[in-house]
Amino acid sequence: MTPRTPTTADGGAGTTPQAVVRVRGVTKSFGGAAALKGVDLDLYPGEVHALMGMNGAGKSTLVQILSGVHQPDGGTIEVNGHAQHGLTVRKARRQGIASVPQRRELAMGLTVAENVMMGDLPTRRGAVHWRELKSEAKRALSGLGIEIDVERTAGSLTVAEQTMVEVAREVRRGGRILILDEPTACLSAEAANQIRALVRTLRDEGVAVVYISHYIDEVMAVADRLTVLRDGEVVTSAPAGEMDPAGLVRSMVGRDVVSRRPDRPAPKDEIGLAVRGLSQGRAVQDFTVEVRKGEIVAVLGPAGDAQSCLFDLLSGRQRPDAGELSVDGGPVPFGRITASLASGLRCVTGDRRTLGLVPDMSLDENLMLAGDRFARRRLHLRAELARRAAPLRESFGVVALTGNPPVGSLSGGNQQKVLLGKWLETEPVACFLEDPTNGVDIAAMADIHTLVDDLASRGVAVLLASSSAEEVMRLADRVVVVSAGRTVAVHDITTITRDELVATALGGQPQ
């Protein structure tokens, strides 16, 4: 994406643009811990400004201050040239500042039209004027190039469509400074492209977009300007064209992060996990793989292809049309979660928010939730729980700023480590990992890759489903490439390059 010159106050392009938001010297502490330390930030209309940084760098705190959720301890904020004092959520909205968080804030039982028009329903003689409501909602969506039936319920939409509806609602309400927090997390490649196209449309409409993402390549493609926070301070702020991915990572982490394949012990001869002839409609067709103990075998394909169905089938959540499953040589019946667990197979979902964790339960409770002893005792023995969880926090690198908070309040990277730790501490024979680094920052990704390496080094058979060729090249010993539900190739990872792997996944034909 070619960086643009932001618009000036009178709407034209120029070399001396006027910022719609100016942040100077903003500070914020929580319980004595400094979250922001004198942060400066300028936002311009018609510009996508990516806010980058590790988990805990201060990104969320900064955007919450801009949105009126938190009050700064010090510093100044100007919006459209006017100093802001005591900025609240309502005041921020009146100034045109709107936020679309990771967790969608739609009324899932209402229609798209009702969600878009929420808070401003047209009425006639005290009753909702439904024809006008639908017409206005269609206009709000089409103005941003969004094609969604306004009579559908929000709960029937994909995650990407829900994001689009939220964006349309905020723009219709007058949002001209839009904060998008991880808008493409947990999306397929096609859905992520739809969101990025919408972001470009917003930019072209003169909206100032604050874009938060952990995906380096995505940020480099969509952003006009980058600001990097580290430990609550701005370490870099520059046009995107002046940054390179390696330099961006160094700014975020404070050092070079090199993710290279470790020297793991050679896999054993024994088969730890075997799947034969697995079929489920047209989604999975005759899928077969054997994974030796100590081996990592990746299943790679376009996001949403056959690998996305494996969690439900292998974990016992669903019964396939056909196929056989065995762990450590013993048969495992499909469709029974307890049988899958009893066999020593641990399946870790890629959907940590819905299926993986209990957000309102504490970090330590989630870590120990898979342990039978603590599950039976309902986790009431808090002192014992904390004592047992402490070494797991350390071994899995889980960091919490304060005590034992609800796991839902942790960063994405720490949540993912808790999810992995919950199952991996139960000494599995085999593991199925579904997109284990989805939506985490570069350092958390490196930590999780180390955990997976350690798992294989302990002799566990690991089957990894991923849509990232880079992750597959980093972790796998072998790769099974799937396309349109079928296996199109099987490679030893040392015999194929990353580009060849991508080409096979996107355009391969069944062998």
C-alpha cells in the first residue's frame, strides 16, 4: 500500500496537515505499575496509523484513554484543535472517536439493520418505521462498499461481517477517528482481506484509522504510519515506507528475535497418533496421517480448509462419516470426548475465547482445570491451587501484572499460553494443536514455538493444523498439504522451500 499524504484541515492534500488528535506526554499507572510514560501521538484524517507493540506495551491503555474509558494521570489530549479534560466515552463519541474492540458488541438476536441503527431508530407516530430503518441501514453499509442483507440476524454473520456491521454503525454515528483492535484476529485469509479492503475505504473517506495488529506483514501492507510502544513509551513513530519488518520487530521487542529450528531428538519408531480414512462430507475426504512419537507433522492448507475440521473430529465433539483413530496403538472411538481424553490425546482448540478457556475464572483455575483432582474438588482450595499453579505459570511463561486475575483480562499471548499449559501439564501421549499462535505477538509466538518443540522433545506425537507456511517451516518435520478437503501432497520439510509449500497449498492438484 502506497503511503498517503494526510488531508489538511480544509480537506485538500498538503504538506502541513492538521492532526485531528494530538496526544502529548500522557501518563497512566495502575496500582503503582506505569502503563504509559509520557506518550506522544498524532492522528491525521485519511491515514491508517498502526499502533504496534508487545502485549503489555501500553497499546490498550492508550486507546482506552482516547476512547474515554480511562482518565490519564498526566499529559494533554487535543481533538480537532480543542483541549479535552475529563474525556468520557460519551464525550469521545461526540468528538467522533469510536472503537471497535476484539469482542464484538452487537445484539446477536437483532437484525443487521437494527444493529446499524441502534440508538437512532426512525419512528413514525411513536412506532419504529421499519422501511426507513432498513433503507438507512442499507445506505450506511453500501456507502462503505459492504454488501450484507440487512434482514439477517447479527448472530448469523461471520466474524468478519460482524466487524463490518460494527464499523458501519460507528461511522454512521459520526465516527471519524476509528480505533480497530485486532480486526483480523482469528479470521481466514479471505475474510482478513475483506477487512483490509474496508480499512482502505475508510481511509479514502477521510477517516483517521488507528489499526492495532500483531501481524507484521499485514501492518506493513495496510498502514501509512507506524508507532511502536515498548514498556509504556514510544520508541518509534515514522511513515510505514521508512520501516522494514526486521526493524519493526527490533523496535517492539528491544532486540532481534530469531526463530530457528532447534536440534530436537530424532522421532521414535513407535506411532503415537494415527488417523486413517477420515471423511466428513466434502470438508474432509479420506484424510490419513501417522505421527511418530517425538515428531511434529503439520497439516497446511488455505484457512478454513480440511484442517479446520480436525479439532471437532479428533477431540470427540463430532462423529465423522468414516475413518479410524488410534493413539499409542489403541483404537479410539469417534464422537466421545471422554474416550479421546482417556487415550492420552489432547486437542487444543484455536478458538480460545469460546471453547478453550473460561474467561471469568482466574488464571490459576484455568491452568489447573484439566487436572482431575482439582476438577473434582471444584478448585475451592485456593492456597493449594496457587501453590500448584505457580510452577506452571513459570514453565509456560505466563505473565500477569497483578495477582490471579480473570484469564479473560490477560493479553492474547498469555491466554494462549494458559490454554496450552492447561492441557500440556497432563502429560499427553499425543497432541493436536489448532493454530497455536493465532493472534499473539512476535515474542509470545517464539515462546509458544519453544513449548511445542519441548513437547516433541519429550516424545509426544504432535499433529499441528496451521494456515501459516512460516510456522510450518519453523516447527514441522513433515507436512501434509490439503486443498478442497483432500490431501494434495506430503513432504519432508527438508525437501521443500517455503514458496514451494505455499504454491502447493494454493494451487496443488490431488496426487
